[in-house]
Amino acid sequence: MKHLLVNVVCKSNDEKEKALLELQNVCSQCRACDLCKTRSCTVFSDGNASAPIMLIGEAPGPDEDAAGKPFVGRAGQLLNTFLAEAGIDRKNDVYICNTVKCHTPQNRIPTNEEKRACQAYLYGQISIIRPKIILLCGTTALQSFIDQDLKITDIRGKWLNIYDDIEVMAISHPSYLLRQHSTEPNTPRWFMKKDLEKVKAKLDELM
Ligand code: URA
């Protein structure tokens, strides 16, 4: 997938914001797949264009479709708690977006065609932001970014060798963690805490 990044040279935060706004405007008119018929709006991103971490989720849920921002519903609130507990500031440290920019009917998993239709927006965002760390949050992000057959449980928490200059890690999706309540060692919530502690340590090392 390395070839999908293009060389966009945005030096300042203003340049990044301007480039992202242009891409967002194009995305807001997108009719590349049928999701445009049922969405309220495209959900492009939330957060700082110069953030060192880019977190990529699946697709906006109903709350996000109404608000026009990613991860604002219950899963987003749980994500905020995990980030804060690890010492990661969602507002300043993280630029959040999704693999697919439109809500899917009945919140179903996006199809391959829908993911393909959205790919240029996602890789455009990465190319402009050039984060130091990418977090692939959940199965859809992991499988569409790297390999259709990978499982979060096998790969989460490991630094993946995808780019020379961007550290990539897969983490569990907070929607899954909403259904997992235990915080005992070796449970999904415990792994999420440990994974984000690793991310924070990497962030401190890189900054
Ligand atoms: N789940 C996602 O993957 N993204 C959102 O924006 C909200 C819930």
C-alpha cells in the first residue's frame, strides 16, 4: 500500500489545514458509491492537522452521521477515556478519521466497493498530515489498510513495518470494547490500555 501515499509537501499547519479543507470539500460532494444516497453528510475528520497521531476507524455511526464528526457517540466517549488514561490528548495529539466517510445503512460493515470508493480520501489525508504514528482502530481499518485476512486479536499492539517514516499499530475498536467489561489482565480492555501506553511511550520517544 506504500504506493498510495502521494508527495504533498505541506510545511505549516495552515498549509495542511488548507489542503485538508480542499479535500474535505471534494469529499462532501462525493457520489462514488451508493452510501451518498442514505448519508446525512460525509464525516471527514476531527482533530489537529498537525497531530502526531492519526487514528483511523471504520465508518461513522448514526451519532457521527448526525454530528458530522467521527467518534462522538458511545464508542467515541470510551475511546476518549482510554486515550486520556494513557496520557494522550485527543484534541492536540490525535487526528481522527474513518476508512469510509459515510454512515452505512443499519451500521453494517462497509463493503469492499465502498472502501475502495473512499480510499483516495483516506490516503489523501495521510499524505497531507504525514503523522508520526497511525493507529488502525478495529478490523475494517486493519484489513483495508494491510490485508483482508488479518485479525485484530493476532496483530494488535505490534508495531507494523508499513512505511519507513510512519509507525503503524492496530488497536481494538471501542465499539467492541463496549461489549467487554472486564479490566482483568489479558482481557480486551486491559490490552487496549497496554497498547495505548505503548503508543504514548513511542510518542514521547519521537517528539
Ligand atoms: N465507529 C467508527 O469506526 N467511527 C466512528 O466515527 C464512530 C464509530
